[in-house]
Amino acid sequence: MPGSAVATLSIFIEPMCRAAGKTGTIARRLIEEVRLASTPNARPWERDYSIEQTLVLAETPELRIIDLTLAPGECVPWHLHPDNDDLFICLRGTFEIRELKPDRTTAMRPLDRHNVVKRTPHTAVNVSPEDCQFLIVQGPGKYDFIRLAKLDS
């Protein structure tokens, strides 16, 4: 569906941009914005935020394992996943997982595990003076990152 919507949109946008004397670059940028808005956000670190390190260790359509490192003060923005859980496993350092509904903060230390169930708003925050590293096992389920920018502060 998203691909057909983008193709349909390009049929209208490109001639309108040409008629207005705008370059094809503007049309391509508008079409790309529509494509991004209509596609599940499977790799949010590529467009929504950046952290010290993100490394995908394994990935299938239903399950993914990511190794993340947060520098002091860094965080993954508030977000939720409509169709999959996040299982956090702390490897080194310390960090906090903050959740809403219910409101909860979980301090993570090496070898601690914590599961955030699907549809729960959450963030991971490095509140320590050192880097922290953790694994996230995402799944089962289709992956999508829904950013909750109103909660970022």
C-alpha cells in the first residue's frame, strides 16, 4: 500500500512542481517525506535520533537483537512499539528504563533483565558518568518505532 500511495502522489507532485518552475529535487523530497511517513519506522536511529553506538546483531521479520551503547546523558527518545515487546539485558554500566502507564523507573545494572510490553511508552536513559551497554531483544511481532516527542524533555 505505501508504495502505491507514493507512486500515485508522484504522478501529481512532479507535474505541479514543473508547472510552478520548481526543480525535480523538491518533488523528490516531498515524495520521500510521504514515503517515510507511510512506512513503519524500523530503524529509528537512522533518522530520529543518534546515540554512541547501535549494532544490529540478528534480525528477522518477527525478531531482532540490537546492541546499544549510550554515552553519559544520552537516551533513546520516548516511544512505543504497537506490536512487539522490548527485552532489555544490561551488559555493562548502569542506565534507567522509564515507563508510563504504569509509571515506573527501573534501574539496570550488569546482567539485569527487564521486559517492556508492547504499547507501553518507554525510554532508556544513561544517568551515570560512564557509557552503558545493553542488548534489546525485540519481538515477536512486526517492528515499528512510534516516537512520542511530547514526552521528551
